[in-house]
Amino acid sequence: MKLTQLIPALLIAASLFAAPQAAERRDADAVRGFRIINAFWGVPGRSGEVTRILTERIRDGRLHIQASNQEMGFDPAQGVVKALTVVYEVRGRRREVQIPEGGFLDLPGDVDAVRDFRIINAFWGVPGRGSEVTRILTERIRDGRLHIQASNQEMGFDPAQGVVKALTVVYEVRGRRREVRIPEGGFLDLP
């Protein structure tokens, strides 16, 4: 057989071998109790479905991906801050999460921790110049999760102009108290 005849045959054989492996991986992830139902990237009126893109990125029952034009493969609304909206199922429970552009999606996460998560205290600023923001963070919890940028815009005020601030959060997961400090510009993802 000539080389020109052999290459197409090898490509066909490789694609036949790869397709069942991808399907087996998706089936294995569904057995673990996690699956993507649908996902959209964009803004209301200008978005595109990205369910297949996210499903193909699931590895070992987990999905970690940045909400970005690069990862989604297109920009449905140039010059506008977009969001990744995902409807998924974990152990038979349907959930929805929305990740702002630049944020990271980590699924399924710790489902039990999501149920037993609460903010105890949160502070935005620098020592001597700042304010409690517990209510602001608590109101931003969606589906048992909190994703927020440590910024003046998100907190609604600038307690120390010209100074790099931090968001300090005391929270509880399954009865265990923890503390995290996020520098200005960073992202807080809990639990």
C-alpha cells in the first residue's frame, strides 16, 4: 500500500478510536453524578451556547475553565463584560451558576460544603480605614457559592483612596471557621 493511501486510512482509524473514548469519558462523568445541562456565554440578547465546549473540558468528573472569549472560542458582544451561565446537575440536584468574565468556573465543587457555608464577618479596606461588608457579600451568595472581586466597585466605596486595600473574610464551612484575605483586584471564590 502506498503512503498516500495509508495516511487517510490511519486518520479514519484514529477518529474511530477517539470518538468512543470521548463518549466513555462523558458517560463516566455522568455516572459520578455530575453533568452539564446547558451553558451560554455572553450577555442577554447576544450570547452563544457553549455546552459542548464545557462538556468536552470535563476531566475526572471535574471542570475548571476561565470565563473568557479565548476559552469559549468567540466574542459575542465586543466591548461588553460578559458572563458564563451554566446549568448543571450534581447527584440529581439541578443548579445554576453565573461566572463574570475573567472569573473561573470550578465544578462540581464540594456540594456538601455549599449547603453548609456562611459568611461570619467581612472587612474591606486597610487597618484604621475600612468598613464591614458582611451584608454585601452575603447578598451576593448564589446557589450556596460566593464569587466576587475585591474592588471598590464591588464593595460600593473606596475607604482609603490611593492605598492598596484587602478584603478579609471570616466564613464557616461545615462548622469549621476559616479566614481568607484577598488583595485588591483579586477574586474571592467560596466555599
